[in-house]
Amino acid sequence: MDKNMAMDAEQAREHLEMVDRILRQADERPYRPMGGLYVAWGLGAALVEIAGQFASGGPPAGPLAIAGSIILFGSLLYTVAVSVLARRNASRIPASEVRMGKVMGAVWLCIFVAALCQPHMFASWAAAAIWNLGAAISMLVIGFFGDRRALFGAIALLASVLVANYWFVYPGFVLAGGFLVGYVAIGVLYMIQNARSAACE
Amino acid sequence: MNELLLSKIRLSVIAELLGSEWVAFSELQRATQTTNGNLGAHLAKLVDADYIAEEKSFVNRRPQTRYSLTRTGRDAFVRHVREMQSLLEQGNAS
């Protein structure tokens, strides 16, 4: 018997409704970023920018710069380790997160290359500002996928670049402020959300 | 009409995998709300048809089986949905 004849329009409607329901449920699963990564990266970057301010726009030096660099390097190792572990232990890898990860990778690869172009292409505070721009783009990507907190973080980071440029008194402190609000604070919010979700499960 | 995708459980599995790079067996079981044996039998049919790919690994010393949608499975799902849509349109027209 032809299967087309076996299924009527009503059954086809039920089938399509079920598919629609399943796909909608999959779309509604919340994105759970690892808040600790944002806190670590934000603190490291902020410390380096504050150190840069104390060095009056010259190359960051002193304990703050060293502490910031150590935190940034530690964050890099932590990011790699956590990403590998999370991927290994996850029971589901949503395709949207894979796409988001690829965009993030592209953004940060460009920023790292730009950071290597000192002092000629990105001299003085431009070298610090490009990190804020990279962080803003990565937050905007998450924001455009529907996360309002990330959108707020992106606005804070972009605002810090604008304010640092037009109120050129303490650009290092302003850029660091952008990272503290746009990355560290948002990371803390993610950590609280993840802790609450884990408690509910 | 694709007979393999007429089953609600198999269709649910394909729809679940559509939005993910891969999904573990336990997650598919939670999503389809069926028993181990029943889901296993449906998954085996989809693997045999090359609609989904199976990958076995160990996570924290415990075995884990993950499934991902193949290109063949994705194309079959899209074709199936289109056929159902046309069936629905035909039903509405008559």
C-alpha cells in the first residue's frame, strides 16, 4: 500500500506540528556561557590597562602589568582546558554554540594579530583599545543571539572606547572600567545564573 | 513518504539532532521520553539507514554514546517535511 495514501492531511498536520514543537524547544534552550572565563579575562585585561595608565601611555610596567599578564596567560590556559573538558563532558553540543564559537575564534584571531602589530600599526592606547573592541564584538555576537546581559556588556565596552577617546584624561582607567563592567560584571552574572540553574536541576 | 520518518520517536530524534552538532543517548532519551530499549531500536534503524552517525566514547570512565545527523539524514528530513506540507496543502485544497 502506498504510504501517501496511508497518511491523510490531518496526520500530516500533526506530524508537522510535532516537528515545529521539537525545533522550538531546541531553540529555547538557554545559552550558558562559562562566567569564570569572562571574569578572568576581564580582570587580566583591566589590570594591564590600569598598569598602562600608571605608565602614562607607555609600555605597561610594574607589578600590575605583571599580575595582569599572568592572569591573561592563566586565562588562556584555563579557557583551553575548560573548553576541552566541557566539550568532553557535555551531553549535547547545540549547533548555534558551534557557530558562535567559530565567530569568536575569528574575532580573537584578528585581535591577536592586531596586538602583534605594535608599535607601528596600533601605537600607544590603540593597542589597549583593540582588546576592548574585540571584547565588545564577542559580547555583541552573544547579544545578537538573544542574551541581553551580553548586549549591555558590549555597550559598556564600546562606551569605554568612545569615552577614552573624547575624554582623554585617564584613557587606561576608562578602558579598564569597560572591561570591569562589560566582562567581569557580566561574567559574575553568568556564574550566578549557572549556579541557580545547577541548584534547580 | 519516507517510512522511516513516520515514527514519532525517529522523527523526534532527527529533529533533536537537527539543532545540535551531536547529542548523547541520555539526552535523546530525555527528549523523546521513551525507554532505553525502545530508543535503542529506533536509533539502530536510523544508523542502518545512514541518517545518523553513532560515536562511542568514555566520559569519566563511563561509556557514552553520541549521535549526530548525517547529510543523508538532513536531506531525508527536509524532503519528508516538504512532502508532508504538500500533503497538507492537497488536503486543504480538496
